[in-house]
Amino acid sequence: MGDPVMTVAHQPATDAGARSSVRPDGPMLDCDGLTKRFGDRTVVDDLSLQIERGETYGLLGPNGAGKTTAISMICGLLRSDAGRVEIDGRRIGGDDRMAKALIGYVPQDIALYPDLSARENLRFFGRLQGLRRRALEARVAEVVDLIGLADRADDRIDRFSGGMKRRCNIGVALLHRPELLVLDEPTVGVDPQSRHAILDSISVLGGLGLSVLYTTHYMEEAERLCHRIGIIDDGRLIAEGTAAELVRQVHERSRIRVEATGDLEPFAAACRRLDEVEHATAAAGRVELVVANPGRALVPVTQAAAGAGISLTSIGVVEPDLETVFLDLTGRALRDPG
């Protein structure tokens, strides 16, 4: 059988005492001063955050912000240069098998054997995690139900859609009943129906009391799933709070969304030079602007469009939301490839 992209490294606790909570009243995840450098570049810079028991925490950031590196250190897959990570009071680092046993990690890449069925994959990874015989079969049956694949559990993975593969990937991470589920952009590249099914599954898990760390490129996913949201840029956590708390940070700022055809980057650059515009970013056939006074900004923005030689399709004002916060703090849209 072919090699999967990644195997599951987390091992389950081997005795009942190992699963007892070290700090039952403390956070499930506690990161303090987490730092990682590659050569002269600091990729994660003094990152501190906590995730409470039963909380779904969204970590948002543009490409290259340090999200995946941070997650790799949290899961013990990458050694930090400074700082500490504790899962339920247990320190990640050194002999950290018990701490890792509390984590279920879902990577960006599919980590499954394509020539095995979903059930066979779950059995294989379940054995790696220490499950045996009837306990293994019972847990596999529970998981395929939970991820909505019971009717396709005996089909080969290479016959699955991208969304079904990702749901099975999540199932692997759930087999050993982790306390913290870490998902690194689990809906990238899937169709809308599969994306909806994945989000429903994650919402159910949060409702069952599982702590979740969730990274995404989709603002609406964070708004739908997450109790609190952290925004990371250039390796630093620059804002944190509920969606409502973050929106209040932008006070009276609004967004102007301009949809147009033509080369939009020169138009965005022209808008950045306007006194009425605080931020402007071009992506996917539109330009997003953060402004304090939309009424005052509309005329100069329209004039800038004419000067840049683009054809306006539509222009409208969007009231402050998480996207406004993100643009205001980073100067970029969440899915801006730059």
C-alpha cells in the first residue's frame, strides 16, 4: 500500500491515571512566549494564548503569518526556540508522550492510505494509537457515524471526493478521544456541500465539550464556529477576543467594496494614497477599502478608478465586521495571496 502524507504520531495514555487532569480548573491549552526562528527570520514571535475547556478558538492570519508553524510547535511536531506549551497542565517537550496523547491533529494535507477503505484506514491508525479488538471496532463505528461516512466506510479512499477525504482525516484524529482537536485549514479546496458537512461535524464536537484550535482562510467559518478569535500577523498575535469584541475595535470604520474589471492593483495603490482611505487591498476581482467616512470617500475612490482605467461593476458600503477588523489590523484581506 502507498505511503500517506503523514502518519499520526500521537499515542494514547496507557493507564487510567494518565488521562486524569493535572489542572482541572486551568485552560486546556496554555501557550506562553512561543517563538520560532529560521535563520535570521522570526516566524513566530512571542506568541501567548489560552484555550479553555470546551472552547473553539479560531486562529486567523494571512499567508505566511506563522499559523502552521505555531500549530506544529503546539502539537510537538516542531521544537520551539523559546516559550512553553502546556496541554491540560502537561508540558510539551522532552518526554511529552502523555501531553501529545491529549491532542488530535488534522494537517492541511490528506494523511490517509488511498488504496485502503475509510474503515481500514481508521482501523490502521487506531492500532497505532493503541486500540485493540472490540474496543477498536466500536470506536471506528462511532467515528464513521460522527463524521457522516457510515454509508461509505467500506469504499476506498481514492474514490472519495476531497471533502470526504478531509472528513476521514478528522476521524483519524478523533479515534483516541483527544481533549484538544487541532485543525489546520480543514476546508481548503473542498466543495461547498462537503465544507458545510465538515463545519457541522466540528460544531457537534465543540458541543460535546471538546476543545478545538481552528485555523482557516474563511472569515465566515470563524464567525460560525469560534467562541474567540486570535489574529496573527508576522508571527505575532495582534488582536484577540470574541467576534463582537474585535468588531468594536474598529469603532466607526466601514468597508467600501469595489467590484471591477481590469488591473486592480494600481487602483488599490491609488486608493491607499487618498486621505479618506486607511487600507486598500485587491483580490479576486474586487478591491476592499477601510474608511472612516464612506460618504466622503466614495467620490475620490470613484475618481481613482477612472484614473486607473478600470471598469466599475459595483461599489457599495459594508458595515464593520471581522473582515473590516482584519483589513484594519493587517492591511490585507484574509485570503490575499500576498
